[in-house]
Amino acid sequence: MQWILENIWLILFFAWGMPLGVFRSKFRKMVYETEDWTINIKPYFVKETKALMGIVVLDVPEFKKTRNNYRFYLLVYLVLFLVYKLQ
């Protein structure tokens, strides 16, 4: 129990970080219009960032829902990091 209390931030970041691959992969595949798995390891960020910020909007029916879920996920990640740093 003591180990858990001492490493609670590590546990929280790890637990919240698990779905990152799924959210990012789905979003990048929509943005770059591909089903190829290699999009996850390619260093393309400009179009992805523009789409995340709402500058680029795609005509894919589920794009806005996926984008908003990814935004929420990243926002919670940012809040966790800020609380950790301010503590």
C-alpha cells in the first residue's frame, strides 16, 4: 500500500496513457486518409495539429466526435501534468 501511495502519479500517468495509442491512431488515420499502420510511427504533425485545433475539418462523419474525444483525452493529460508539477 505504501508503494502505491508513493507512486500514485506514475500509476495515474500510466493508466491514463494506455489509450493514447488507440485515440491517436484513429485520429491520424482519419486526418491522413489511410488505413496503414505505419502512420502511427511517421513524423507527420502539421496536418494533425491543424485538425486537432479545428483549422482543418474533414468530411468524415465521425471526425468531430473523434477529434473532441482526443481533445478531452489530451486536456485531462495536461491537467494531470499541471497538478503534478504544481504539487
